[in-house]
Amino acid sequence: MPFDLGGLRVVVTRASDQAAGLVAALRAAGGCPAELPLLAVVPPADPRPLERAASELPLFDWIAFASANAVEALLSLAAGALPARLRVAAVGPATAAALRAFGIEPHLEAPLSGAEGLAEALAPHVARRRRVLLPQAADARPVLATRLEQAGAEVVAVVAYDKRLPADAAARARELFAGEPLGWVTFTSPRIVRHFVEVLGGEWAARRGELRAASIGPVTSAELRGRGVEPAAEAERASDEGLVVAVVAAALARG
């Protein structure tokens, strides 16, 4: 990094099992990361649609993965190698890395982040009624499925996982923020923004002005703005490194 964060504390709100990369990148930039997991990934309320999809992979032309969580949820159920004809699309580098951990090289990695970027990259490949499996979060936005259908694909969307607030999150937040400003906090999804507001509870309105929010991208930034917070930094690339670069640039600009 061209600029040392000089021990600046940056709170990392990713799920505990997914925070290591961001924590390491912040340390490498001279920051002092503090973990506040605000997301726990859990199985879907009804696992049967995902199980059925995993058993019917030969019936699809493409699988579109919009998150590393979806990769883990589906491929942990798939028996053996994927069918040779099945093509795999990934939303970005973290999702592509999750696929490679299963020994799968994605056929397509979207150059632009988010569901919109994946839809734009995949749409030309799924015309003429290509069947696309879309394993996703329970609260996933409909934009990816809608745009692929508009491109001519036959989309089968299934809930692959759900997300909840960890039971100890409020107590951990009180410990981190007692007696000092909220400062720099990273946000990597709209759900994490909502959970952050939830753990602050009645203090949110009074304390949100203390927040220096670092957003992973436009959708998360929109959620922050809806809560009355203008992001202090927004990653140009939806990755751990992209988020740290944004924090470094914003901190440098602030002096």
C-alpha cells in the first residue's frame, strides 16, 4: 500500500469465517482491524429445493454464483464432479476463489461487481432458453434472475442459504464502541448495514454521525444512505483489496 494507516482502527463486520482476508489486508496497510461479526450464514428454512437442484445439475446449461456462500451451499451437496456440459459463472474474485477451492475453474467471471455485473456478463451466453440455475440468499434481490430471463434464459432460482445476526453481536458492539466514536466500519452487504443499525438500537440516531462507513459497492452504499449515512469510502472493485484501497484513499484525503 502507498499509504500507511498508522494503526487506524477499522471494524470488520464480515461473518467470522469470512473475515480473514479483509483483516489481513487491513493489517498489511498498517491498520488495526477489530472484528464485529454481524452475519452468520445458516441453511435455508426448507433445504429440499436446494437438494433437488444439486441432484439435477445435468439438466442445466449454466450455474450462476452470486456469492461464495452460494458456492459452498450448493457444491457441498453435489456428488462428484460437475457435468461436463455445465458452465459456471462467478460474480467476482471471491466467488471465483471459492469455486477453485472445490477444484472448479469458472468459465466466466464478471468484470463488474454485483448482480448487475454478473447479469450483463452472462446475458449473451444464455439466450435461446438456456437453463440457468441460480442458488442464492433468502433475501437476494430479484435483479439477476429478472435480467437473465429478459435475455431469454430459463432461470431456476433456489434459496441456498439464509443469514442471521449472531447472538453475541450487540454485546460485542457495546464493548467495541463504549466511550469512543464509532469511527471506521466496513460494510460488505445491505444486510450487514441493517444488522449494524439493529445492534446500536436506540443509540443509532444520535451516533450515526460518528460513523466512517466503508462500503463494498453501490448497493451497500444505497442501504447506508437510506439509513442517513453517506459512505466515507466505496470500493471500486468488490473485493477485500478493493475495500482496503478505498479506506486508504479516504483516510489519506482526510489527512
